[in-house]
Amino acid sequence: MSSVRQEGKDQIIFVTKEDHATPSNAELVEEDPDDPYEEQGLILPSGEINWNCPCLGGMASGPCGTEFKEAFSCFHYSKEEVKGSECLDNFRAMQECMQSYPELYPQEDEKVPREQSSETDQTSQDSESAEMSGANSTSATEQDSNTSKTTEGPVES
């Protein structure tokens, strides 16, 4: 015979071999295709956006959820020739909101590990130094040629 034990919020059910030997009499309930809380993808059969879709990664419920919903809805329902072209203000508002929460919404360039970033900084500094020394040597060459032009001609006294 099975036994049930409650531990905090959890209910633990122990079953015996006899419990497993008998066929199950559980009835499966058919899923309701119009249930907006079921995982049916991003767009529901009605054409509406499923804000509970795990594919949104919680964006609709985060601190910028309102801005995200407005921007995404505008794009989804857009009838413009260039889809979403009228939604730039909505996306700008969403981006500004996300920038105010950098710990939750890191920028693409912030995802580079710090070690690589310092190597990249050193490489760009080396490039700049090389460019500067190249520019200086060009200037010096031009100055030398200008000086030699003035000294090559007849000297007037």
C-alpha cells in the first residue's frame, strides 16, 4: 500500500510493487487550443502575441516589459511597406530602458571577457602608435624634400 508524507510544501508519495503492477486509471485531459497560457509558440491561433512564450526569455515581464511589449506589438501588427518602420520611437524607448539596467541587459560589446578586451585595447594602441610614427616619418620625408628643394637652387646673396 502506498504512503504519503508531507515535507514543507512538498508531498512525497511512496508506492509499492503492487501499485505499479496494476494498470493506471488516470485520464488525460485534452489540451485546450485556445488556452493562452499553454506553450503554443509566439503567435497564438487567434493571431495575438503569446506573452507567456518561453521564447521571449522573460523580456515581457522584466523591468522594461512595458516598453518591450509596445515595441514588439507595434512591429507585429505593422502594416507598413517596410514592416515596423513606424515603430522606431517604441524601439528607442525600449533601448533607453534597457541601457538603464546594464546588469540585466548587457550590451553586445560588454559581453567580451575583460582579458580579451585589454588585449584588444593594447592592439589598437599599437596600431595607433604605428600610424602616428608612419605619419611622422612621412612628414619628416616631406620636410627633407622641401628643404633639399630650397637648397638645390641658386643661392642669392
